Amino acid sequence: MSQNPFEALGGAGGFDMNALLAQAQEMQAQLTDAHEKLQAARFTGAAGGQVTVEIAGSGELTGVTIAPGAFDGTSADDLEVLGDLVVAAYRDAKAKADVEAQASLGPMAGGIPGLG
């Protein structure tokens, strides 16, 4: 007599759909929780020792700090450098947010496109 090789998976037919759905719901709850925590997190980036930015986990820019006296507001060159430093500081913060997103959501998303 042959045995059903899928019986180890549970259920009469060897596959327990209820267990699979329960596991999927649990994973969805964990993913939602991790996503909410990431959205609430704040990440700081810096550039040139003169500019610091803060972003939310969503990537939204929430704050910019410029060191007092670091730039001459009447110098076009200084203002161009300031703009470049703000962009660099944002990229630094965004990279930190992306690393955290991959660490917290990546394992649960399992590489599914559009998640994480």
C-alpha cells in the first residue's frame, strides 16, 4: 500500500487550508506592525558637518538644521554648496531608512515586489 506523501502537511487531503490561512494572517499582522513602526521612526542624515536633516520612515523630510554662520546668505556659491549639502544629508538619512526597512520588512515580505 502506498502512503500519501502530503499527509505530513496536515488535513485529510494532506493540506490544511485553515492552518495556511491562519499563518498568512499572522504574517500579515506582523508585516503591518513592522510597517507602522517604520513609518513612525525618524532617521537623521548629515553632510559636511554643517547640515543635518531628519526624515520619517516614509522618506518624508521633517526637519533641516544648518549650523549657524556656516553659510553666507548673499553668496551664490555658498547657497549652491548649501543646496548640495541638504541633498547629501537627505540621501544619508534615506539610506539609513532603507537599511532599516530592509531589516524589518525584508524577511517578512520575502522578496515580494511592492512590499517593504
